[in-house]
Amino acid sequence: MKLVNIHKHTLVLIFFLVGFQVVQAQVWTLKQCIDTAQIYNKNLQMGRNNIAIGEQKQKEAKANLIPKVTANTDYKYFTNLPYQLMPLSIFNPTIPEGQFKEVQFGVPHNINANLQLSMPLYNPQVYGAIQTTKIASELTELQYQKTVEQIYFEITNLFYNAQILSHQSAFIDSNLVNAKMLLKNIQLLNEQLLAKGTDVSKVKLQVSQLITQKENISTKYEQVLNALKFAMGVSIEQNLQIETTIQYQNANEYKSSSTLDIRIVKTQNLLTTSELSTLNNSRFLPSLNLIGMYGSTGFGYDRQPNNFLRFYPIGFASIQLSYPLFNGTVALLKINQKKFELQNNELQFGLLTEQNNMQVENAKMQRMAAKKSVETTTEQIELAKTIYEQTILQQKQGITSLTEVLLADNALREAQQTYLSAVIDCLKADLELKKLTGNLGSIKN
């Protein structure tokens, strides 16, 4: 790890601020922010709930193999008893066949109560659903990891932005000290008639601009901290002070592994394949069920002189075989849909793989360029600082004009801003490279 170098005034100011913050409030590291989000971020909480839902669905699919017992009862009162046609030859053998007499059978009151057991011995849809829910549960877990990755990426970016703004504020404080000292000297020279009033106004304008920049940076810093608190899932009133020391890798090569996007596409492929297999099996394979029933049937008659209510037992056991012969074209159309989904899935896999390879190469080049820029701008800051100090001495000796002092001051500020931009580019390129190579989970402070 390489500590980012900052010029002397800024370092003294930052060390003072950090020491003051330790007394006043806890200083949060990047790892602490990420760990807090793991607990309190609501998107992650919903993701964990989705994983639990997936597990329950998997158990639900397996529960379809458990025998089901149902209790059934019904009561019927016939206002008109059902008719049957009885051959008249039953009552009189001399009557030719083909002649019938309508007859009402039964009694008005019918009561049925029974317990029925059903258990699938083999059902391709049930076994297919078990396999499908298992893969769907794995997909939900990967999607949760994707959410975790997105939250980590967002928090890290916000953390880096807050660090950069903190250092930018420190640079401005250092420049403001220099500008106020310059203003004091110019005012003294003006009183001695060795400097013009316009010179004083120019330096006052410089001080005013720095104060305005300081206020703008402070506002942006608070906004970034509020966004960081939201991403962490903590209250907006939480007193949050972050670790301001910026660290970045001098040279760190990440071992490339399958990214979550590619793993999700692969799992979606397995899910679609499982659904397709289930549809095919439900078209051509039979289902076998065991059915058993035991209960009683009651008959009642409520008219004199033979009113009664009598119950008789009933029970049976059976094996039911069901084979789909034709269900229209619904299953075939669903199968065709799944085949197209598989084709799209394979195309998406190829697209993501090629895109990831391209983005990895771009991120490596961007990180390398940013690191070189950090090294170059660090030297530029020191050079600009030296030029500024020399120009101040020359101005005190009357060798150079105030305009050159202001130009040197602007050059120093520009070098500082370029340096901070290079640092944030380096940090973000490194973060992007971690994400693209599947190493984002290794973020530590």
C-alpha cells in the first residue's frame, strides 16, 4: 500500500483534524461502512428475505410428495328423489322386454362423511418442480450477492468521493492561509505606498473565492456523507466521520474469476433447461397416485310411521394412473417459448463474456494511466509549491509583481486539483477492475 503524499501544510492540517475527530466522534473506515450496510441496508434485508422465500418454495415443492389427508362431509335433502327406469319384466315375467316403469329410489336425507388420503407415487411435474425450485433458490442467492456487490460498489465510491472532498478542503485551507498572509503583506505595502489599492482588491478577491470554494466543498462533503449514510442504512442524523487517509495499490493484479452477471446467466440457463425438461416430461410421462377413502353414508327418512336415520360404512383403496393424451397445443407452445429463451440466454452469455473482457482491458489501462498521473502530479505539486514560495520571496523583495504571485498561486491550485482527480481516477479504476474480475468481495481498508 502506498500512502498518497500531500504537501506539508495539508498534512499538518489533516493530522490535526483526524486527531480532533477521534476525540469528538468515531472515525469510520471503509470496511466498517460496508459491514454496517451488511446489517442495516434495506435492499440487503429484502434480499435475505427473498432467499428465505426461495427456501420455503423449495420445501413447498418437496411437500407435494407427502401424503395428503382431507376430511369431507356433505348433507343433501332431496325435495325430489332421483328417478330410475326399471324393466317391467322384473315385476311380471310375462311382459315383453323393452317396457319400463319409472321408480324413485332413496330417502330425502343423505349424509356423507369420510377421510380421503392421496399420495403421488410418481408425478413428473412434482419432481420437475423440486428441481426447478432448487435452481431458482440458487438464482435468488446469486441475485442477493449481486445486490451486495452493487451496495459495496456504491459505498466505496461514496467513501472515495468523501475522502477526495476532505483532501480538497484541506488544500483550500492551506491555500487560504497563504492567501491571507499575502493579503496582510499587500495591505502593509499599501499603507507604505509601495503597493496599489487594486493589488489589495485582487488579493481580497482571491481570499473571497477560496472562502466560497471552501463553503461549496463543505456542502458537497455533507451531501456525500448523507448519501453514504443512506447506502449504509443508518439514520441521517448519525454523526459520521470517515477515515481521510487515502490508500491505493502500487501494483495489484487480480486473478480473474467468473463475475456474478455471468454466473447469473448460467444459472438462468439451468433454470430454463429444467423448466423445459419438466414440460417435456409432463407431455409424455404418466402420473401414478395412491388414493384411499374411509367414511360413512347416512340415510334418513322423516315421515311416519317409519322415520329413521341410519349410517353405513364405506371405504376403498385405489391406484390411479393418468396419462396425457392431448391437451391442445398449450404444452407445445410453452416448449417452443423455452427453446427461444435458451437461445437468448446463450447469446447473452457470449455477449457478457466479450463485454467483460473488453472492460477488464480498459480498466487496466485506465488504472495504469491514473497511477502515472498520480506520480506526475505529486511532483508537479511540489514544483508548484516551490515556485509559489520563491515568487512570494521575490515579491517581498520587489523583484516580481503581484500578478506573477497570483499566477503561481493559481498554478499550485491547479496542480492540487489535477492530483486529486488523478487519485480518484486511480481508486475508481481499481474498484472497477475488482468488480470486473470478480474480486469486489475482497474490499478491505
